[in-house]
Amino acid sequence: MPLKKVTLLTERVKDWAVYPFSVPAIASFREITIRKPVVFFVGENGSGKSTLLEAISIHYGFGREGGNRNLRAETTDSVRAVEPLVNALRVAFTKRSGSGFYLRAESFFNTATAIDGLGVSGGYGGRSLHEQSHGESFLALAANKFNRDGFYVMDEPEAALSPQRQLSLLVVLHDLIERCKDVQVMIATHSPILLAYPDAQILSFDDGAIREIEYKDSKPYQLCSRFLADPDGYIRTLFGDE
């Protein structure tokens, strides 16, 4: 697997009160050991999962708004907010072949525009990603680029995917892992469907710490399970009727 360990070098932190060190889960961790080919970061909005994922991606050599090492889009200075964390991390890659892709839902439009500008849409299914629906373009990218050894990163891909499309993405990931030898996938997600990938390592960023949990202990699974078991009762409680 390309990535083995992520360490926070506390001596490089200049101000713990400044973002992203002001995020409890980021400030509290010292070292994370990566054990599996498929790794999920899960946590509530603002818990730091996407921030750490972005910093790891930058260490590998990906552009800050997504893409690969040859495709970089950087349209706003806001993507540099994670720079202090990048400088404070030691990311232990066993190899940096450069192969792989960083799919960042928040700036996917900019990546698709860069692909069109370079005239390389043929490598993404032969059709501009802008000419497809949001979900279709996500899957087209995954199906055409997630196909060889490398490091693959996705930040909240479910933002564009229906539940059915999320199942399709699981198939793409399964084919990638089964077919390739030196491959790793890291995903920040809220989706209980994606989190169900078999034998994945799940790291929770909730409660101010980063810790490994089981699938059924994840909040997305627990919340959806409770809701689907009794949607009417859940809605009554939510709206204050009970």
C-alpha cells in the first residue's frame, strides 16, 4: 500500500489557536497508522476529516483542488488554508509513483474545466465531464481513471451520487482493489453505503479525536438505521410532536 503512516510534528505548529489546529481532532492526534487498502474518514461537518485528507493529498503531489500530478487547478487562495497542516505533517509513503487521482467534490467543476482546457477528455470516457450530469461525470472519472496501481483520494463523492450510483462506485472500487497490486483508496464520507465496503479501515473524527471504529459504530450507519426502522416516529420526535 502506498501510505503507511501519518504523523503530526508538534514542534512545527506555530499557533494551536489558528485553523486547522483549532479543530480538536486535528490538534489531538499525533500518529495514524494506515492498515488497509481502503480507508474511510468519517465525521460531522467541521470535524477535520476533509482537511486532513487534503493535506495528505498535497503531500502525495496532487493539486489542491483535485486532479492528478499532471492536472492541477487552483482558482482560489482559500485552498491554501490547509498549508500550515501540510507543513506540520510527516506522511510516510512507501512509494510515490504519481499514479492516482484526487477527486474533490467541492472543486470538481474546476477540475472538469481544466480537463477540457487541456483537450484530454478522451482519457475520461471520450466526452466532456461538463456534458454529463454531476453524478454521471463522477462515475465516468472513476471508471476511466481508477484502473491501475496508485493512490486514489475522494472527498465526499456522495455529494453527486444517488444511492444507486454509490453502489456503482463500490463496484468500481472493488474492481480496482481486486485487479491492482499496489493500490490504496482514501475517502472522506458521510455515506453509510460507501462505508459498508468490506474490510475497510474506518477512522472517526467525531468527539474531538481520531480513532478507529467498526462500521456499525459509525454515526451515518446508526442514524440511518434508526431512521429507516421507524421513519414516522423519528419525524414526530424531530418535529417535537413527542
